[in-house]
Amino acid sequence: MPESTPARITLSPADRAWSEVTQTGEHTYRIRLEGSFGPSWIASLCAELADRQISIDRAHAMRTINQTWIAELNVVALSGADDPLEVPYVELAEAGAPDASDPLKLTSYRIEETTAHGGALNLTVEADDSLGLLGSLLSQLAMLFLFPVEMHIETRGGRAYDTFWLGTVGATSPGARIRDSLDRVLARARRD
């Protein structure tokens, strides 16, 4: 890799979002995004990256007080991956909710109600890391009308340790019925 690789910055057509990608190692990249995205933007982006053989190693994303998003993803380009410097991240984030039919396999999960973000469900999951895991989980959450308002993604030793603060469209606090539905979906995904 050259000593200094310049970052590639892309603005959305309406200039309401931007992305920046920087190569950080032979197969590793840092992607930064900021802008106004719809509620399922991160599910769409994660699923699209998996389709392009780009694995998310770590990430942090958060909706700000003015309802825009800031996100930083550290990714690994797997064998056969699209060139991460050429991927249209903003367009992928705006592509809409992906199909949630991929099977979800979790080792464990925990759901707690929290006052963070004006009232949210705090979901912590652990699973064997696999390409597409995050996109599948976020897509299934979107089917329940639950969307992250903040998330921390961490991969260590082939294991995914992910934490989400989930809200509903309009930033209302999820009720008991939504929490119960989430619990049923995740219980089916839990490996014994």
C-alpha cells in the first residue's frame, strides 16, 4: 500500500449526505458517512456491503439531535470483494430496506428498556461472526419497525459482540408489544 492513500469523498446528488473512504491497510478500510438517511438505511448498507464481499469488523453509528446520522465503519475486503474505494456508499444507504429472509443465528441476546435516546430498547447480541449477519439482523429489526438510533459493532476472535439502542419511526419509545415481538424473533434465532 502506498505511504499515504488519499481519502475518497462522495456527496449525494442532493448534497444532504456524504461518504469518505480511506484505505488503512492491505485489505482494510475506514468508511465515514454523515447525512439525512431513512430509518432502514443502515440495514440496506450492511446487506449491500455483504453482497459485495465487504465485511464489517467494527462500527459505530448514531442519530444526532437534528435527526442526521454520523457513522464510522471499519471493514475488510474479502477475496473477490468489490473495490471499497469505488463503492457508492451513500446510494447503497438510500436503497431501502433489504430482504430479511437470510437465517439469523445468535449465541445469546439481551433486551433491556432504557431511558437513553428518549426511551429505547437496548439490545445486546453475541454470535459467531459471518458475512451478512449484521444486515440480516437489522433487516429483521426493520420488519418489526425497530430501527437503531445508535449502534456499536465489534468483532473479536471470530465473534460478533453488537449493541443497539432501538427506537421506532418518529423516535417513539417501543412498547411492551414490540419488545415481546422482538424477544420471539430473537429466541427463534438463538442457537442451543
